[in-house]
Amino acid sequence: MTGLVHAPAGTLRGGSTGAVTAFLGIPYGCAERFAAPRPAPAWPGVRDAGRPGPACPQPPSRLERVMGPGSDLDQDEDCLSLNVWTPGGTGLPVLVWLHGGGFTSGSGAEAWYDGALLAERGRMVVVTVNHRLGALGYLYLSPGFGPANVGLLDQIAALGWVRENIAAFGGDPGRVTLAGQSAGALSALAMLGHPAGSGLFQQVVLQSTPTGVPPYGPRDAALIGRRLLDVLGLRPGEADRLRTVPVPRLLAAQGLVARRTAAPFKVTPPFQLVADGGVPADLLTGVPDGMPALIGTTRDEARAFFPGAPAEATARLFGAGALLQAGRSFAFRFDWSPPGSPFGACHCVELPFVFGGPDAWRAAPMLAGADPADLRRLTDEVQNAWIGFVHTGSPGWPPFPHVRHFARAPLP
């Protein structure tokens, strides 16, 4: 594929890496603080798409202890951009990836989520998304203050951009798989029942969905919002001053609210989905019958958050049983971990094998001591499953109640 694309949104120049061309930092929307996103304005001439856009302002990830440090990305409130990797062609299936990070951290531009290898190997178009996080994306005070879940509205806007523009990159807007991990999976689940999400994707991958983190009710979310006001020294009648609070001060206040609301064996962030504006209180009510779904967990999810966490904590926070009963589901569990790892098969341990870039995870403690042969084998197995599902709606094994286990190779 040439490095130049003429999309409805405008003309873009990307960069080729072997058989794949990457178009990075494409604006799909813009928004005032706490407001719903609007379509990005058209740009004149040819836009250079050789660098990723900034991440939403955020604190360090709470999972650095297992994942290692993230990429050193710029941060800015003007963060509504996406990245596209395409091998060229026409009518290719599309995978849209929503990153995890507890609605508080992360970016679709992380090196961990580089889509080049998956796009080339799977003959698919891969899209990753940046959106608003933390209080900037999920603060709720009252219906009059602004819409709920603007971070989720960002993701819906990104999917709308994909529908209108992805054919220019070789993708088929009628063959879109929405995939998310952790908070990204919870977002994808919320979109299944959101009125604005209808028709934007045809199948879904839900990986490590924190089913033990239901959306806040509006009353509880508003109480947390008032805690933020209190930390900032603002009275309820001064809520509009939040629109001009400097970002570093807002992040510091957000962090203090998070520490004050923390509890043992609790992973719920203070700013996350709110059951309002199209998001149901029970996210499972939106799962349509018949939509193909690939649903996975890791054996020791909770150990990423709490050292030595019991299996009960993983089942309570990440249990996928109810998800698997809905729709046409294929199930897997990731059981592999390096020999002797204190983290076991923890939350996020499968991600290096989805995108096939173990080099990007070289500093990840959760992979320390791994056998390179295991890394190669698991990359092949996991990618083949995802590629099969994206192309055909099946990962290559029977539907639930069958569960595919990814584990160490058997001894010869």
C-alpha cells in the first residue's frame, strides 16, 4: 500500500514498515473539557500521520509493578486520535482495540499495542484509540453539568470515524470486531447496549472484563464528584470552575480521591462508567443474542493488583460466567506464566501475545524468566485464535461451554 490515503476525513501520509503502512495520530474528534466530542475539523492539504497523538493526561499506571513502564508519550487534553495499521488491499476485516488502564491510564499509542505484526500476519486493518480518562473522561456531578461518560462517547465517536473512513485504508466497515481488555473490555460491553453504539461493530472480544466493577449509579458518582470539588477547595455551586483548573492540579486531586476511596481487594477506580446517558446499570442487559463474542480471562487476574491474592478474588472481580451465558461465545483462559513467577498468570499477561511484540515488553516483570520458545509458541497460538475470530467469527475451537486453555507446552 502507498503511504498516501485519501479518506473522507482528509488526505493522510503514513509510514511503511515492510508489508504494513501505519497512519498514526489521526484526529477523530475534539471536545471542550467535560463536553461530548465533536467530529474533528477537516485539515487542508496532506496531513503527516507519522507520529502518534498525545495520551490523555494521567498518573503512572498502578500496574507498573507487573507491566513495567509504559512509553514516554506526550500528554495533552487534546487527545482524541487513533492509529491505523493496514497491509493494503480491499474489503479487509477490521480490529478496533480499546486499551485497559482502569479508566485512568493508558494509550492506544503505547508500543505494547503496535498493530503492525497483527495487521500483516492476519491480513486485517488494526485500529487503536486514544480517549479521555479519569476525571476528564468520567467525572459526574449532575445532568446539568455535562453528559455522563464522555470518555465512552469518545470511543463511540472513534468507531463512527472508522465506519466513515476505514474503507480508504482497505478495511470493510461491515466487518468490524471491537476488542478491549480490562477497562477497554468493560467499555466494549457498555457499547453493546448503548443506543449510539448500534451497528458500529459486528462482533466483540472481551478480555479480562472486570465484571465485579459495575457502573456507578448517578447518586454515587455525584458523591465522588463532590469529593473532587472538596479536595480542590470548591463548593458545589462552584463546579464550573473545574473547567479551568490546571491539569496538574486536577490530576493531583484525582489521585487523592482515589486514595481516599481505596479498599482492600477493590479495583474500582473513583472515575469510571456511570449508569446514565445510555449506559445501563447492568451491562449484561445490552448483550445481543447471536453476536459472536470471544471472551477470555487469565487464571490469576487479581495477583496483578494484590500480591498473593486468592482465586476467590479473581473469580469475584473478573469472573466471566455471566458473560459466557449471553450471545454466541467462545471462551479461553490464559494459564501460562514464567516458571517461578510471583505474579502467576496475572492480569495483562496475555497482551504481549495478542500483538506479538515481546520486545515491547522486555522490561515487564510479569515476563521475567520466560523461555523464548514459550514466547514464540504462545504468540503463534494466541494470534491464530484472534485472527481466526476476526475473519470468521470462530477462533478455531467449539463454543462455550468448551474452554481453550493457553498453557505451557507439554513435556516431550
